[in-house]
Amino acid sequence: MMVMVMMSRKASLYVGDLDASVTEAMLYEKLSPTGPILSVRVCRDKLTGCSLGYAYVNFERPEDAERVLDTMNFDVMNGKPMRMMWCQRDPSLRKSGVGNIFIKNLEKSMSSEALLDIFSPFGSILSCKVSCDENGSKGFGFVHFETLEAAEKAISRLDGMLINDQKVFVGHFKSRREREAEVKERAKEFTNVYIKNFGSELDNNSLYEMFSEFGRIVSTRVMTDESGNSRGFGFVDFERHSYAQKAVQELNGAELKGRRLYVGRAQKRRERQAELKRMFEKMKQERLALYQGVNLYVKNLSDCVDCEVLHKEFSPYGTITSCKVMTAGGRSRGFGFVCFSSPEEATKAVSEMNGRIIANKPLYVALAQRKKERQAHLMDQNMSRKAMFQRQNLQPYTTIYHPNSTSGFFMTPQVAPQVQSCPQWELPGVSSQSTHAHPHWSSASGFIHGVTSVNLQTPQMLQPDVYLQSQSNNSDLFHFLQSHDSLSSKVNDAMGVFKVSQMMETLHL
């Protein structure tokens, strides 16, 4: 059994960096000339069905998979080079970081294929990638060696070397958690101090004199513009952390000729942005927690209802901390928000005010939701309706791209058992296929074509209009009114049932 698993792993390839338009058929056509392929699967988003940009290809023979990896890695398909590697199904091995190295300060024209050529002499490579965005290379990449020894050799030989006339950094890959921990440790022992808001009062010499009393200084620099004028901020690098810490404690907030100085630990731009982002998220969460369960959304307001009227109507149910009717150009947009001091008060207001008529219009009152929560709720409702509609009209199926199927490329869809069983009965002399059509593949289009099976609940037939009502709930009827195709399909089903009922009546006569 272990041998079979190893053979399967060694015959399976991961194909990444795929264009969104690449399909299983395209990959099969591209790779199959090398050797027999067992299956191809492009991974897709469960909700949208869109490609996630990677696929898995299972070959019959490991040597064919190895040949594809050696000869077709980084071949262009639909305008993008494919990145191939051996499929590693164990996530712990993929994420361990053993043998994985990080390269930065790469020249912009450096591609993943060129990076592979540079590092392959040091050992077997599992994967190699230059990180890119819509503007091209981001100047860094990753190479994952099969062994730690190969990674160590590459680091010792290439770190600090010139590649395409640029000095590169090559080191062991570190996870974000490890990097953040290192930054925090460095922050505890900082020696570089950032000073701002001193205007044009200081130059390099005066800045040195001002801070030299706290300890030995390695360097000072006042930042200037193109004309040589001070930009009002600068840096002082001390020899020891204790000197820098003392300078921050003594001078932060001190006044210099009417200006209040800021003196703090110097940070890299990325580090500063990350810290500001964390502070913003923390404040955002605190603000959301403050309004959680107490902020009400009120809509269907009449144009004559303003903040004062809204406050008056809701004030009997508790202490209102804020009340606002949303406006545009001075006119009400028909909705607003009322915030209470406690969840109990807000709940009482919802139960009492929802549906109440004010200025001849019934109010809708509910707990306010964030945009993301509201979108997620609407998406969940939409998916539930779609799933219900499909259960009533289509037999569920699963697909996989398979080269040995009778239709040319695809496996026959596997029909899942229906949630609600239908009575099995047939008309004398009438084939069961007339009431239960089976889905089939179209090789040309790659889609399933099938006939909706009729759910005959009892042998006693229904009239078309009764059938439509019995098979549809309110959400379905709303969907039919919006979709002409769905309505036509349902009407055809009803007419089919009606025709079968007529045949039954004829046979019973």
C-alpha cells in the first residue's frame, strides 16, 4: 500500500500560476503527448466556480510526470508561464520551511525560470517562484530545495553576490510570525531615534549637540529637500540602547522655540504602516464592540421624518446615545440609525417599533449590521435559494476531468441520491425514460445537458396550474418572475405532467 501511495505522489504534478481561462481540456491537450494521463483537475471557487489558478495532473507513469516537469516547466499557456512542481499532499511538509530560502533585491526582469536556472546547481528544487503583481516582479522570490543541505549551500555561495548587477540577499525563509517576533525583539533594543516637528531650527550639528548629552552618538541626519532646506525631521543613531531610551524619555514632548517635539524609536516604513494598521483595526473593533447589539437600522422613513422626530418616536424605549436620519442634498434618504445605551433597550425598541406606521409609512426596524455581515447574509440566502431550486429541478452531480471516459475527456457525472424519493411507477407500454431523463455530456461544449426529472408525488395526476403551485414556494415564484428561462422550464414540466395524466386517464378508461 505504501508503495502505491509513493508511486501516486511521484506521478502527480501541481501546476500553478495558471491563467483563469485555462481549463482541464487545455491542460490535457498540452501535457498528454508526453504520456498517459489518469486525471486533470483545475481547482475552482466553490461559490463562483472560477479558477483558483492552479491544478493537479495525475500521470499513469512517474517517468512521464518527471519528463513533463523537466521539459515543460514555465511553458506559456494563455499568456502566462505555468509553474510546475511535484505534488506534496502533506501540508505539514509544505509549511515546515525546511529547505525553503528567501531571495530579495532581485532585478525586475528576473523570472521564475531564470531563478530556477541560477539555483538548480545546488540541489534538487521542489518549487521556485518570483513574487509578482499586476506591475510585474516585486523584487523577491522563493526557492524550496528538497534538502536542508542544498539550501545551506545556496545561501553560503550566493548571499551578497551580484545577480544581474544587483547585490542580492539570500537567507532561510521565515514565516510572518517569526519575522514579527524578530521585529518586536529588535524594538526592545533600538538605538536609532526619530525626531520630528523641529521645523528649520536644527541642522546636523545642532541636532548632534542637542542629543549628545544622553550618550555616545554614531550618526545624526536632518532630512532636507532638493534645495537643502530642512524638512523638519531627522534621525540620531546612538551606540547603545540605553542612550536612545533615555533620549526618548527626556525629550519626547519637549518644546523647542514654541514647537512640541516628537522623539521616538525609528521604524521602517513597512513596520510603521503595519503598526498603524494594527492600531486602526484595534480602534475599529473597539468601536464595533461599543455599538454591538445597541445600534438600530430604521428604513422606509417618510420625507417629513427628521432626526428630532425619530428621536421622539424611539425615546420611550430607553436612553438614546445617538440618532441620525441619513440625507443627500438636504433631503432624507429614507433611512437612519438609532443607538441605545443597552442591548435590552434596543431589543425592546425593535419589537415595539418594527412595522409601526409613522407618517403613513410602516417602519422597518432591525439591528444594524456591518456591510460585510450584510453581504455575507445576503449571499447565504442566495445560495440557500439556489440550492433549494436545484434540488427541486436538477439531480446533483459531480465532475472530474478524465481522459478515459466514453465521451472523450470527461467521466460520466455521478448522480447523487435525491433528498426526497419519488414513487417509482411506469405507464403500461411507456418507457421510464419518458418521465426520467438522464443527464449526458456534450464533448464539444464540456457541459451537462439533461432533462429535468418530474417529481410525481402520487399516481393521481395534477392539473398544470395546481402542479405549479404544489411544486413552488414563494421564493421560487419570485425567482420565476425574474427569470424567463426558469419559468419556461417549470411550465414545460407542468405540461409534461398534464400529458402523462391524460394518458393515464385514457388507459384507465
